[in-house]
Amino acid sequence: MRTRLLRTVRGALTLGCALAIAGCAAETPSATDGGTSAATSAPAPSSTTSSPRVTSSPPAKPEPLVVLDPGHNGGNAAAPEQINQQVPAGRGASKACNTTGTETDAGYPEHAFNWDVTNRIAQVLAERGVRAQLTRGSDEGVGPCVDRRAAIGNQSEVAAVVSVHADGSTSPQAHGFHIAYSDPPLNAAQRGPARELAEAMRDGMRDSGLPISDYLGTDGLAPRDDLAGLNLAERPAVLVECGNMRNPQEAAAFSSEQGRQRYAEAIANGILGYLG
């Protein structure tokens, strides 16, 4: 009796284990059934797994801003009362709001040359990632006055101020460019940076093949204490006299699109050299 009972219990245990094994096997899908086996899937990531570090790029460096001042204006000659008004010129002096500028012997006006070259400079600078702001918006207006032009250049974010002109020496043999800057300096911007800008401008124009003045300045540089735009400058500022409009060869260059483009590229090279 006792032997039979033991045999019965053992048989029941054997059958239960067999059924348990069969049940476990049935819960695991075959790899050939088209399903995704839980046994072969990647385990869920641990909650302690660190996420990849997300790094942000540094903010883009802002484009430098240069103020370009095309000298004079096309409507000045028709508004003598306005342009002859006296305005502050620095160093305790005052002078006329603006002037008409000079012209070639053939009648090509300086204001038109200045306007055209300055716009070409702005285009070259834009292609090199430099913003440009002009002190006047057309070549048909009056002014602005020299003190207003200086104020436009004195914005805090301005990296450099370049005034574009052409000279009117009465000597037809006189030729070549020169760069004027404020001297003696009246503030920190005039003391060092303006001289550095003048030298960079001189180098850029000279290296572009343009001749240095043989009648004004020394080695292309002309320190001045009588130019309002430079006296009033609080940012590095220079005035470029591109050459002599009364010199036949330079007058021909000023009057041609190719020549004006050459001057524009040379001046832009000087600005870019200063900005580094």
C-alpha cells in the first residue's frame, strides 16, 4: 500500500513537470514564425544609462560694420544757402555744412565719382562678409552736413569709417592717392586705430598698383587737423583722396567704369586689411 502511494506521487510529479515544460515551450514563439522573439530582442535600456551630451555651436560672429562716406552730393550746387550754413568742425572751429566738390576738365563731377566708387566698395565688402552703411542714399540730394556724416560714423558698433573723395589740384602733373587722418589726435580712436586704418588703406591701394601722391602727404599719408569728419570722429576714420581729377590720366580712369572698379577694389582691400 505504501509502495503504491509513493509510485503514484512520483508519477504525478513527473507529469506535472512535463506539463510545465511544455507550457513554457509554448509561450516562446519559434524563430521561423515571422514574429520577433522576445529572447532575441535587445533588452530595454537601463534607466541609469546616460544620454549622449548635446553640444551647441558657439554663436556666429557678427559681420563687421563699416561706414562709407561718399563725399559731397549731386544737389549741393543748387542749394548754396543750405550747404553754406556753418556747422561744428571740431577743435573749436566751424565750417560750411558741405561743398560741391571738384570735377575733371571734361566736366565729370567728383560727387558722381564718389557715389559710384562707394557703392562698388560696398558690393565688394558684402561679398567678403562685411556690412556697409552709406552716409547718403543717392547722388541727387543735398548734404548731409559734415558733422552729421561724422555722427553716422560714430555709432558704437562701427569698425571703421572711410570717406571717399578725389582731389582737384590745379597742377595737371600732380597725381596719386593719399590718405588723410586726424592729427594731432583728439581721442583714443584717433590716436592709434585711425593711424592703423590709414596705413592699411595706403598699403591696400599701393599693393593694388595705384600710385602714391607726389604732391600731398608723405608716403601716401597726410595728417590733417582741418577736416571736420576726421576731427569729430569717435571711431577709426580716414579720408581717401583717390587722385587728381585735373590730371589727364587719372581723370580718364575716374571717368571709366573699369577705372572706378579698380579704385573700389583697392579701397576695399585696404579696409579688409585693417579688419584682418
